[in-house]
Amino acid sequence: MQSTATTPQEYIESLPEERKEVMENLRKVILKNLPKGFEECMNYGMLGYVVPHSKYPDGYHCDTTKPLPFMNLASQKNSINFYHMGIYSDPKLLEWFKNEYPKHATNKLDMGKSCIRFKNINKIPVNLLGELVSKMTADQWIERYEATIKK
């Protein structure tokens, strides 16, 4: 479900009532923990957290008109999804997250390469996601991106 919202606030306001509060809470935690150098925007129809062209002029190698994506947050039909390129590209960060998850959540971890899916919106480990957000700076992401993804 790709949104046509043009701002993060418009995106939140367009959600079903039962999703608005949890998405707003997640957004607040992300913004509170987001290292300097990243910006919030709408990206691919989701809330996006990117390295802007002002910091990384090359942009995203797949579409250089877009800023370098790092994280996204989306309310999908059956889940809330949190996409984090750090856990996709950094095996140590992925291992840390997998080890920490059971300490913060009672439900089984449901994830793909960079996507963590939360089907029960009342069981999202918000504080753990906040900690994950803080684990990689924009400069570290640029370095990792250039070394492992952009090639």
C-alpha cells in the first residue's frame, strides 16, 4: 500500500484510526534517536529517513535524483513494517538486534533482509527500535553503503 501523502504528517493523518497513535509514537521515537545527518521525508510512499543530497550529493545509485535511503516506516495492510538498511548491510548490527529482540518482545521476530514486520501493533518493541535507530550515523551509513551496496 503505497501512500500518495506528500508530508510525514499527512501520511500519519491518512492512516486508519487504530494505526495513527502507534505510527505517531514510532515516528517520535525515531526522530528522538535519529543521528544528525539524516532527514525525515516521504520516500517510496512511506515515512523515510534518508541522507539528503546536501550531505551525500551522489544520492541513491538506483535513482540519483533521490536521496540515499536508510530507514522507512510503513503501515501496510496486515502489519507495520520497519525497514533498516543498517541491519541489512552490517552483520554485527543484525546479530545485536536478533539477540536483543527477545529481551523486548514476547512475539516471534518476523523479518526479511531489511524489513521487520509487526502484525500485532500492541507488541512493537518501540524502545528497542529507538536504540536500533541510534546505532548508525549518517557517515557510517555512507561508508557502509559505498563499500557493500553501491560498488
